[in-house]
Amino acid sequence: MPALGGKVVFATGEWEIDLDRRELRARGGPVPLGGRAFEIMEVLIKSEGKLVTKDELLSQVWPGATVEENTLQVHISALRKALGPDREMLKTISGRGYRLLGTWAPRASGAVLRTSPVHFHAVSGATFQTNLPEATSELIGRDAAGQHLRNLLSTYRVVTLTGPGGIGKTRLALEVARSLVPDFHGDRFLVELASLSDPALLPSAVAGAMGLRLGEDAASHTIAQITGGKKLLLVLDNCEHVIEAAARFAETIVRLCPHVSILATSREVLRIDGEYVYRVPPLDVPPENQADPKRVLDHSAARLFVSRAMASQADFLPDGENISAISAICRRLDGIPLAIEFAAARAATLGLRHVAARLDDRFGLLTSGRRTALARHQTLRATLDWSYELLAPLEQHVLCRLGVFHGGFTLEAAAAVAEEPANTLPVVEDIVCKLATKSLLALDGSGPGDRWRMLETIRAYALEKLNDAGEAARARRLHAEYFRDLFMPISSRASLETKADGIAYEVRDLDNVRAALDWCFSSAGDLAIGVSLTAACVPVWLNLSLVAECRERAERALACPEIEQALSAHLRMQLYIAFGRAVVQSMGAEEQIDSVLSKGLEIARSINDVDAELRALWATWCYLDHKGEHGAARSVAQQFAQAAGRKGDSADILVGDRLIGYTTHYLGDQVEARGYLERVVEGYVAPAGQRHVIWFQHDQLVVAKVVLARVLCLQGFLDQATQMARESLEQARASGHSLTLRYVLGWGLCPLSLMIGDLDAGADFVATLVDLAARRSLPFWQSVGRALEGTLAIRRGEFASGLALLHGVLDAKPGWAVRFPDFLGAFAEGLARLGRLSEALSTVARALADAERGEACWYLAEMLRIKGELLLQAGGDRAEAQACFHEALDVARRQGALLWELRSAVSLAGLLGHDRPEEARQILASAFGRFTEGFDTADLRAARTMLETLR
């Protein structure tokens, strides 16, 4: 900086920067500028025209503070707004920082200036002609697009920016054309075609923009002859309504003028030789699950909203209270810049929440365009009216009909809804392609097959037009009928076995199905279609673990009196079975489950549908298993095996073996259970088409492995059990099937880790299960997760919190005490550690009573051991405690549960060790000596230590 003897003012042209008074002035008058923006200006003026990086600006303007780059961009935008027509003096160096251009001269007030003027990099003084308007505000979110377009213009002579109305084609094209200086050594002209009503006058409009006096007889060839070999960029703006004339003109010019480039903006492409089409994307919108509100302004749509809102309301600031509303508005408006600007202006006067709540009426709300804007840019409706009125009548008709689709559609679906006799598939295909060419539809490449979609704002416009034409009810009926007929084949076994990817292909249309069902069950809808569509879709919901939705939809369908007339016996049966399964998983009322599953099984047997009978028996088995009635569940599993045997399908037979093996494990016979489960693991091959995953909700091989891991653990093969459980986890994750993953965690790795004392691994597995259950809102698995969290807390010594979690689960579902005796065991342990021994003994007595009725005997030996330990803690009869330990040893040996036998032997040896150490050592050595692995686990380490003590 120069040495100054007094107060300093820098000046260039009409601008002054007074560092002492902290004032920016134009033509001697002050220009409003915030404090931070002025500090940025001060740093730039002191840099003497050199590049100032973003980090340097942040560190100098906000020293010692952590500030997001978005904050800097907001103040840069305010500074550019203050500079108005000279905003280009503040130059952005993409990805690096900023530079202040111009020839600024410092002068002192009341002192002698002891330096010569400081010469900065001057604004380009090129002599080339241009009529490009100066930018009036910062273009947000288009840096990458601008750079890409500059690269394209160096390669292609015709580049067309296309996209729907309001997407920002014109502003982007002008920004690119302006930014070509100083590298582009030629004239640059903007030709505005929006107001041109006669396509024949297009050459005259070009001649006028170029300053050529050709009169009304101007022609493309004449302009080409005059231009000759000159270097020139023509920006043809808003070509869509004169598209044929624009295409002919552009083709003539590039053919005859070798150094002319054309940058066109149009909602429809020119379709000429050598044209490169750039589809201008929407701005980047914040995702719905954005966890950190501070990251919202990383997205360009939100930055644009904030910038425009601040321009209309100086004290507007994005904060924690309104940031979610900003995100929602940007998403609902598809990231369309013009719509976002309208919404920001409205938010400044009506408030954010009001704007967010009224976006269903977006065309009535968003009407605050700039007074000087083109008429079609002054309201959101006018913007789309412009595109709509350029369509042929048949194109208008099809566009409006396509508004009923949610989340995309295929050509077949479009033809079904368009309905006109002439609208055969080839005709509709042609119209869809034309609408896509005119930026009203887009090809959706997010999944398999060819699908198209609309931006939500265009879809809302199409629906408004559809309602105005009185065709909405008819279109929605056709929409519902199409998806009913599409999903009906999913109900049949043949389609599931022959469809290569099962029902995954249909998942894309779930939003369409939901919309169709909402219409069917509305006052204007058709209940018969709704009932049929519900029945046809239940395999999809269940396969995707959308249990709550399946239950809600099925319950509504079952309540309809039209069910008998609307559905065949087969579909009624499917609906009963699916509803029963959904109620089981959502822990609903037992009387509902009994009734609907019985009806489903009865119909299956009456029509001799063995596949449906298997599904009904499986659902009934699940119901009994969830209740903890393992004896009854084994009986149903045997019925399943008999039905599978009649059918003769080996995979179905092995599913029956899995069910029997599972219930036999719970009933306490680990040797027999292992035989059934090993047969499944060794011989099961999944049938084609994901039939078993769809019917029985899990990968049968994986879940058989994880139950076998439980059995191996109880039998003392602790390393093998852990290895098999972890293999199951890897396979479940690789399959991407969430229900199988939850099963592996909830039935396998979580309880196994707790049983062998690996609490760190158990904590990770429990946390994963809880997260999965919460994300899918599955009450059953959420309860299992809470109970496992409680058990883990008690094992870690956090007794009060663990008891609270377990009490909440066991109190809410009393039947779970039967199904999960290990939770009762943990509950009793927690009570005892807090000195509540009588309650602990009462809890154990409850579990033992359930076991005596023949349910969940797999934990009987451990519960007897716990009772003996509690008696000793309570100062009770040592003989009674010893009897409990002996009984626990006998039960464990009969069941083949070596792990429980070891624990019981440790407890008994501990009791006898003082008086009869040799007897104690023999009892413990008998159990410990039969282990061949797992010596690093907590139980075996404790047993080894006790044996050494007894020696």
C-alpha cells in the first residue's frame, strides 16, 4: 500500500471507496453496504488487484472464527448487488477466489499524497462490439455448467441450452457469453426472440441486434455474406416458438460463415447438423434427510433462495428455525431457479412457513416476478402457459393425462392412460418423444427399462389443466386399472418363478400404486379396483419390509363390503394371509390374526392350492412363535412339512425342516434340532425367481445357518457358532434383503455375543439392529432391539437403565416372557444386583412355570442355575440352591447344552469348593474337559481359573 499522510479514498470512474468513513459511494452518493461486505471490499482494494483466495478473505474478515464458505458467498453477492452495472469489477476466479478490477487511484484528504496512483488490472477494453447486457445479480450454482459450456463453445459451433421454462437457460447463456472475454476475440450479440411473432422476421431481428441496416428484406444469406469471415458469437435467445426458422438460420450461418458460433436457448432443440445439446439441470436441492442444517446452504437451490430473500428483506437470515422450510420449498419446486426466486420474494412478505404450506397452490402463490421481466416470466403459471400453448392439441391432451403418474411411467402405461382411439403405442411413443424434446418430460435413467418422468412443477400444471378439462376422474380410473392389471400376475406362482428378478422390477411403481389406491378409496374412487389392487400388491410390500403400509392397506380393503364380489377366492385368500403376516410383524391384536389366518388357510385347502396352504401355515407358525407357543408351533411346522411332502418340492420340504429345527431348538432338544438344521444347510437350494424370499420373507439358507449357530453355541462349539453367525451376517448384507439382515442380528449375533460375553461386539450388533428397525418403523424388531439394549446394559453393570428398558418391553408384551426367557433371566440378574432379591426370585419362578408347560425349554437349565445363585445371595437354604444346580446339570445334559452344563458346574463347584474341593473339581472338570474350542470366551476362562484354584 502507498504511504498516506491523511485520510484515504480510492476512486475509479464514478466509484469511491472511503476507508476512513467505511463508505462506498457512486457519483458522490453513498451506496448501502453491510459491514462485512465493506470489509471484503477493503481487503480486495488493499490487494492492489491481485487474486485474494477465499481462505484469505475468511481469515481476514472473520479472524479466529469458523465460518462456512456459504457466508462469504452471501456477502460477495451483496457486494456485487451494490456495484450494480459495474458488478464485473468484482471478478470470480473459479475455484480459487476473487480479484477487484479497475484503475483505482488513491487520494488523501487534508494531506499530501506521497505516491503515484496504483494501477490495477483494468476491465477489458476490447474494441469488439457487443450488445450483451450487464449482469444485475450473481448467477448462483452454475460455475461448473459455465465452465463446461465455455469448453463446448471451443469445440462446437452450435450449442443449444435446453430445458423447461424457468430453469435459467437465458441467464446461463448470457453469463457464458460475457465470460468469454478476453479469450474470445470477436463480436458478441444477443438476439432476443421472445417477442417475435412472425418467424419470417427472424433474420431482421438478427440484423437489428448486429446493427445492420437491412430493412424488412433481411435474409439469412444476406447476413452471412456481410459477416463473411468475421469472428462472431450469436446468442439466439428463446427459439422454441420460432424453432423452424431458428434452425434454418443457424444452419445457414454456420455453413457459410466459418468463424461464427451460435449459443441458442430453447425449450426444444434445433435438430441441425453439428448441434451440441446441453440440458440445463435444476439447481442442487438439499436432500430430505439432511442431518446437519448448516450443510443446507451447500446446495445451490438453497443459496439462491437465501440470496433472493435477503434482496427483498435485508434482515432475512437462514437459521435453525427456518432452514428446514427452505429445504422443503426448494425440493417441492424441483430446484427450478425462477420458481425459487418467486418463492423467496413471497417469503419476504408472507413468511417461510406460509409459502411452504401453500405450495400445493403454487400457481396461485408464485406470482411475484419482476415488473420488467418478460410477461411469461412474471408468474409461474405464465412460464408454463408459454410452453403449453406451443403444443399441438394431441400433445396437450397426452401431457395432461400423464400428470396422473407419480414417480415415472412406461410407454405402455402412457398409452393406457392417454386412451384416445388413435393413441396406439407407436403414436404415444412419438408424442412422448416430442414432449421430451420440448423439455416437458425427461428420460428417467435411474432404473431398468425405459421410463419417463415430469418435474413436479410441470406435473402440477398438467393436473391443473386436466381438472379444468373435466378429465381428471377418467384419467385416474385408467391409471388405477392399469396398475391393477400390471400387478395382478404377481399373485400367481408362475409369474414369480419365471420373472427373472421376481417383483423387484415393479418396485419403481410403488408411488403410482399408492396414488391409485388413494384415489380408489376416496369418495370419487372405485372400491372394487382398490380391493383388487391391494390384494395384488401385498407381495411387493412384504418383500420390501413395508409391513405397516401392508397392514394399513390390507385392513382397509378387508373392511370393504365389495370384497366378496371384487375378489376371487384366490385373491381373498392372499389378502387374508398377507394381512395376518403384517399384523404378526406389527404386533397387532391376536384375535385379528386368528381370524384372518384361519380364513386364508381354509380357502387354500378348499381350492387345493398347496402353495397358498404353505404360506398360510408359515404365517400361522410365525404367529405362534411370536406368542411363545413353541409346542403348537412345532405341530404347525409338521403340517407344513406334510403339505410340502405332498407337493414334492425339495426346497419346500427343507423349509419345513427349518421350521421344525427352529422350534425343536426352542423346546430344548439341541441334538435333534441340529440334525434338522444341518440337513437344511447342506441341501437347500433356493428356487428360481425369489419365490421363497417373497413367500417366507427371509433367505432360508441364511436363517437356517444362524439358528444352527445358536444350537452350536449351546452345544459348546463356540468358535464354530461365532464363525457361522458372522458368515450369515456377510451373506445377509450381500443379499441386500433387510428382513434377513434383521433376523440374523436379532436371532443370532446379538444374543450369541451376549451369551459368550463379547459385549463390545454385542453393542455394535445391537446398535445396528435398533437402527434398522427404526428406519423401517417395525414395532416387533424395535421391541426386540430395546430388550437387547436392556440386557446389554445389565451385562455392563448399568442395572437401573437396563431394568427400565426390559421392564418397558416385557410389561407391554407379557407373552414375550414366554418367548424370550433369556430376557427374564437378565431382568432377574439386574433386580438382584440392585438388592431386589424377592422380585428377582419371583421373576425366575415365572420363567420356570412357563418352562414346565413345555415352552422355551432351551433356557431352562440356565434359569435353574440363576435361581440357585439367587437363593445363595438371599441367604437361603444351601441345600435348595445345590438342588437347583444339580437339576440344571441334569437338564443341560439331557438337552445336549454343554454351555449351560459348564455354567451350572461352575456354580455348583463354587458352592462345594470350600468343603468338598475334590468333588467340586471333578464336576467342573467333567464339563470343561468336553470342550474342544472357545477357550478365550468368558465362561471357559472363568472355569479354567476355578479349576486351577480347586487344584
